[in-house]
Amino acid sequence: MINMKNIIMDVDTGLDDAVAITFASLQENLKIAGITTVNGNRPVNQVVENTLRVVEALDKDIPVYKGSSLPLNAFKNRKEGFPYSEDVTTHMHGIYLNLPKTSLKVQKEMAISFLHEYLENNNSTTIVAIGPLTNIAQLITIDPRVKEKIGNLVILGGGINLGNVTHFAEFNFWADPEAAKIVLNSGININLITLNEANLAVVDANKLEELLGKNTQRKESKILFNLMENSLSNSKGSVTLYDMLTIAYLAKPEIIQFEPMKLDVKISLDEKGHDGELLYERCKSSNIMVSKYIDIEMLWTFMKESLTNTLS
């Protein structure tokens, strides 16, 4: 018997979030109980639309909830050009995903309310956080008791001596460093997948053809092709599927190895390049496990098998 795990995905849907949602929907041992959205790769209204487009394309009954539209401590000129405005016409993730405009509607209930209610009624919930951690930080600040109901928080974020927005900071932590700091100091059991491993999940046109194989007529394959082809043409020939690693880990844990660390996040308004920097200390035991190795060939095999083994 397959041990089914219910998960909630907290997303800022651009390309790699969409790929992660698609592969999560393919796993026999994972069920998406809901998707909450947050300002990040795109403004939250565009994130909602993108997420609904993915859900409708997959023909799945997954509720989508609108979450935070701003970081916890947003003020003018803290970060040039961020948060992104609704009318930005160029961006690495595009304005909207290359999928049909959705007819689905976002839930009337807000993300924080949904998360709180779900956690009150379910134990040992797994939350997959692949955007800025604003929603999660707000939730556990409003009611710290819900921390006990989160069995595992799987996060894509941070980097060990590595950044992708600045030399020191990865986007999700940079976008809302106060939220990342709250979550990493919460005591919740966390598996953190950092840039150090995620940077290896690079897909170009040849790799995409290899991953899709002979399954090009499946709806999931068509979705991936539409998403990836458009992004590949706009990103110098390759894209990195950062967020996909969270789902790969949950579905097949042996893909990623972890080590215990004590973590914090630097808040620096003077040294803007350090704002959101991940601070770390290796230790023998911790509630936070940080990625240290990814079997990249096992990841590619997992993705190919997911598209082959699950019926549309």
C-alpha cells in the first residue's frame, strides 16, 4: 500500500514553480491539499493567475488561495525594482506562463486563513515553500501554536556562501529576509534545499527532449513543453528548475542528502548586498537539515519515470 502524504504548496508561480506543481501532481505518494500564493517572482495577482493556469491545464481539483502581496517589511527604495509591479513587461519568468488563460477562480478565503484552518484540523502537515516565506512567517506569528501541527517544512531558499540576486543572497530569502529569519528560528522541522544543489538542475533543449522522451502527447508533457520551450527561448538556452527539487525530495528522498545546521538570516539595510544572506553553523544535531549533495542523474531518472509511469 502506498503511504499517501498530503502537502500544501506555497508558491510564487513562475516557470520552476509550475514545473514543481506539475510533477507533484504526478506522484502517487503525494496529494496537493491546496496551493497558497505569495508575492515573489511576480506580483501576487499574476502569481494567482499563473497558478490557476497550471491547475486547469492539469485538470486537477486543487484549491488556490491568494496570499501576501508585500514582504513583511516593505518600504520604498529598500530594494530597487522590488516588489515587482503589475505592469512590468519584461522578466525572467515572463508576465504570465505560456498556458491558456484560466477560467478557474481563486478561493474567497485568504491563504493565511486556509493554512490556519487546515493545520488546526490536521496533524503533521507537510508544507512545501518555494517562494518568499511571507505567508508562513505571518501564520506562525499570528498563532505560534500551529507550529506544532507542521510536521515538516520543505523550503527552497538560501545558499551556503552563495547568492543569485546579490553575491550573498538567494532570491526567496532576499525578497523577504525578515520572514526567512522568523521561519528559520521557529523550531519547526525544516529541510532546506539551497542554491548550492539547486543550481545543478539545469535543463536545455536537449535535456528537455530527453526528459519528455516518447511521452510528448501526455497532457503533463505538453504543459512542460509549452512552459519550457518559451522560457528556453528567453533565457539564453537553459533554465534551472530550482523548485522541482522539493518535490523530488518528498517523492524520492534518496535523491538529496542533508546535514544538520543552525541557521539565521542577515538583515542589513546598510549593506544591501547582504540583506537576506544565509548565516550558517554546522552542528551535530538540529531541527534544520540543509542539502549537501544531489544525485543529479537520479533526479533526471525520477523525472522521466514520473512522466512514464503515471497515467494521464
